[in-house]
Amino acid sequence: MASSATKHFARQRMTAMIQVPLTIFLVIFAITMIGSTREEALAAFSTWWIAALLVAWFISVPLHMSIGIGDIIDDYLHKKGTRSLTHTLNSVYALLIGILGVGSVIAITLIA
Amino acid sequence: MSDTAARAPEDAVRQVSFIPGQNAPMSPHLQVWKFTVTMAASITQRITGGANAAGMALLVLWVASAAISESFYDAVTGFLGSWFGLVILAGFTLSVMFHMLNGLRYLGFDAGKGISRAASSNSGWAVFLLAPVLTAIIFFAGFTLGGAN
């Protein structure tokens, strides 16, 4: 992590700025989705602009959270083996969130 | 000893030998700190960041369940709508609101705005106040204007 400080600095702030409007959208969207059936959810998730914003969300957030948690790992875990294993788990978790999130939105646009 | 005493007084003051593990200072220091709101906001930013990462699993579960099956979707939304699910969602919302507001504060700092001691402290208090207020507004909106009502 420490060797790519400038890249991470820029990426963390870039994704942060993207996520502010996306978070506001997601909160309002989630409120409108309260109590909806699966059919209504599929219709909403597959609306082109909602799908696009959700895909942007599921790409931006894993980038942001893997850098943030990576920094916490660097600061608090000092044993070499434990640290690199935790870094790997952090990357795997971010990848899973990204792939499952984007994959689900794409799958929904295909089936709905 | 006689060596040090022979030197000029200002040299004797500067000449301090630290032995790691005995008298050398350690960093990061987790035992000695002073409470300031900027420090509290900083550590809360880290804690909420971690909580948000965990919360992302719930968000993915929600979207994925809609893709998978009706019974799975009903199970996930049923859980999120239960009192236990709502408590988790309230915590997640509070965590996201704090992280977003404090993150905006840091983006301001990066741009050189509000970095004086008074301004950074005031904006820190404001974030701690605004995050629960926004969460309350979101939950009020959810219970009154939400899709189910």
C-alpha cells in the first residue's frame, strides 16, 4: 500500500467525490423502494439510469473501501504474515462486493 | 558521565541517547492522547468506514436477492424490515451519513478550507450533530413517505 501513496491519495478523493451524489441518490431510492415486491424491485433496478447509477456505485465503493481498510491494516497490523493475509482478504472482499453488485444489476437488466 | 560533564552545557542538553525498548519513544502511541473533536472525528471516520464496508454486504444481498428468486428477495426484505433489521439499517445509515459529512469536511481541508483550529473544531462538532439529524430525517421519511405508505 505504501508504495502507491499518490495513486491511492488521488483515487480515494476521486471516488469520495463521486460517492457523495451517489449516496444521496441511493438513500432516496431506498426510501421509495420500501415495501416493494420483487417484481417492482426488478422493474426499478432495470430502469436504465438507476442501473447505471447502481453500477457506478458498485465500482466506486469497492475501490474506496479497499484503500481505506488497506490503510487501517497498514497502521494497526505489524506482523508481516498477518498483515499480508489481511490485505489479501480485504482485496477479496472488495472484489466480491464489486462483482456480485455489478453482476446482479446486469443480471436483473437481462431478466427483467 | 565525566565525558558529558566536560562538554559545553548546551551540548549536554542535546546529547540524549535513546535505547529502543527501554527509553525510546514509541509511535503510534495508543496510551497517551488528549481528547479533541478533530481527533474524535478522525477515529470515527475510520470506524464508520469499516462499518460501511460491512454494510455493503447487506446492500449487495438486497440487489442480488432480487436477481435470484422471489422467496430469497422476500426473506431478505423481510429481515431488513424486522425490528432487528431496522436497527442494523439505522446504524448503517448513521455510519454512512457520518462518513459522508466528515469526508466532505476532509475534501474541504484538502482544498485548504476551514483548517484553522477553531474552524476545524467547529465543523467537527457540526458533523457529529448533523449525522444523527440526517439519519432521523431519512427514517422519518421512510416511515411516512416510504413506498409502503
